[in-house]
Amino acid sequence: MGEVTFICKRTVISTKAVEPGKFSPLSVLDRIMEGNHVRIVLYYNLPTRRRPGELTKRLRETISEALSAYPPVIGRLVRTPEGHWTVKCNDAGVRMVEAKVNGTVQEWLQNVDREKELMLVHWEEIYHKPYFWSTFYVQITEFECGGLAIGLSCSHMLSDPTSATMLIKVWADTTLGGQTAPAPVFRPLPTPPQQAAAANTTTNPTSIDHYKSGTGGGGGGACTPPPTSTITLQFSQESVARCVAAAGPHATPFDALTALLWTRIRRIRGAGPELSLSICFDARSVLGLESGFFGSCMVFNKVAGAGLSEDVAGAATAIREAGMDGDGVMEVIEWLERESEVRLDGGNNDVVCVNLESVGVYGAVFEGDAAPLRAACYVEPVGGAGKVLIMPAVEPGGRVAAVTLPEDEAKKLLEDTWVELQGVVPVVVMGLPKK
């Protein structure tokens, strides 16, 4: 059971041609994510039985229609005269992989681990000739005894998890024949006022600490990070509420769960002051951007004093205070524009917690009322300290935490008794590979 058979890989183009000579420039928040990629998997238990390949054919047709609204997605990377990446919108298309699995989707989910899950979302690193390299890949996997998996992967330079799930939602709405998803918006980031742009200082220098420490750490000369494992923990609505209550009156579910996981990771590692925490969040709302803004709009900030916080309430306070308003984000953008060589490659020593609360993964309904059974998201590479992604669960009010740590630490986290917060006991929905 659970053997993936790859059928073919093809190119899918849009049903609407792009005007000649169209380019889509990348922002500084796009460019710093060079070398990073996003992978998303959605699982479905679709009620309608079809002949093998019939559903895949239908989805191949509807994604061609959906792509007509996304010229940069079907384009290719080229360099500007200044040496920056930009997208030439040339109708080159996306790569689509078609596959099948024996058994049912429920059987797969009972035994899935990271290695198996990533077989459902094809990805290829940048080709030595980028003009021929697809920045987006889609995989459709039919379970022969019932069920479907939709996988989408992309370069983080062109899309963050919010934009990637929006693309899947538009594809799903196109398949249903509806037009409920917001149209994508391709526009530059806001620019700082001239007087602010002229200054070479920031009022909050800690806001750029993560970017300073995250550049160049994963490349030549650095120690190879230890092998990592990903486990997925699901917190019920009741567990989330209990955790929020323990984290303090102003805590959000992200603050509380990040603090809970941070304190346990810190305890497992026996961390000294060198272990630090950074958060990553979607800056669309604080920048006043449209919900359909397409691109990479994730911003990082190091949590001040998190290494000293051994209790959930104290850590949650530090995490909450690390949030930034629009002015703080604009300072980061301005600094990144000046430091044009900054690239985040996962090489620092921060545990990174990514806030995916706004990612609407369960709104992508391709047939009837069959919403996804489960969703998974990977933002890679992962530094040696680890990464935590917190996103909504299928259950309203619940949350899912995907935790990637060195293998021995992931095992210890699974063995954690979670005794300090009565009633906050996660369900393990994806554990370690069975040896």
C-alpha cells in the first residue's frame, strides 16, 4: 500500500496569451528569498468515482483557465541590466506531474511521514539555464481506491504561502465554475517617504538582526546542518484556548503556541544564550496591501530576549512585542534596498516560527462541498536550529504546527509529556518515519 507511481510530466500553458514584451519585476522581499521554495499539499476525499485519469484531465484543463490571470506564474526568470532577477511573461507555462497511488487517501494519511509527503509535491532546484526552468510545479496524485492529493511548489521569490494557496483557490473556483476568489494584484511594494529613505538609520535596529545573521550562513565554509525531521501536531480548539489563557490576556493563538513550542525546544536542546527565536509573518495587512497581492510578502523579526524566557507567558509576551506595524516593516524594506546583497538561506542559528494564520488552505474546494481533509506546507531550506509553521486546522478554532528539528530533537519532542499546561495535549498527525 502507498506506492507512488509517476505517470508523466508535462507543460501546461494558459488559455490566454500574454501581451508581448511584458515583464514582472521582483520586489526586495521577493529577491531576498532566492534559494528558498514553498511546497503545499492538499488532501481530498472526493465522493465521485471516475475512470482513472478522468479527474486529472479535468484539472489540467481548468488550471489552464486559471493561469490566464497569472502571467508571472507561467513566465521565466531573466536578469535585469542591474543583475536582479525579473520575470519575463512569455507563456512558457508551469510543469505538471501526474501520479497515482494504490490504496485510499485515508490509508496514506495514517502512515505518512515527511519523505512520503514530499513525493506528492514535485520540486526541482533552479536549472543551470534559468530561462528554461519552471518556477512553479503542480502535481496531481489520484488514489486508486479513493481520494486525491494536489501539490503545488514554487520559488519563494515569486510567491509566499499566502499567494500560493490563493492560486490553488482560484484554480478550485475555476473548476467549480465560480468566481469567488479575489483577482490577483501585481503591484510594487509601498515606497518609504523621501525623508525616511534619505536616512541611513533605523529606529528599531533589532528588526534587521535576522536578515544580518541569515545571509551566507548556509553556504560555503559553514558546517553542514544535521539531518532534520518534520512532525505535525494538531491542537484542538479547546487546547488552543487553554494555551492562550496560560500565555496571558493579550496573547493570540500564534503567540501562545509559538511560546509553548519554543519553551519545549529550548528545554530539549538545553539551550544557552546562543539559541534565539525569530518570527516570520505576512505583512500585507500592516502595509495596507490588497488581500490579492501576489508575491512574497513575508517579513522576519528576531524576538528580543526570547532566550531568557523559560515560561510560556514570558515567551508569549516577547513574541507579541516582536510584531511590527507598517512603519517597522517599511524600515526593513528600506534597509534591504540599501543592502542589496542580502539573501536568506536558512544559515543562521534562529528557531524560525512562521505565522500562516491567514493562509486559507481549506477554502480550495474542487468538487461539491469536499474541502481538504488535511493540508501541509513546507518552507525551505530549514536552518540547523529548526522551523515551526503554525496554520489553521480543519477543525474551526484548532491549529496545526509543523515542526522541523534535528532528528534526535524531533523524537524528544514527540516524547514530551506536555505536563505544564493542563489540557494542552496535541495530536500527532504526522510522526517520524518507521524504521
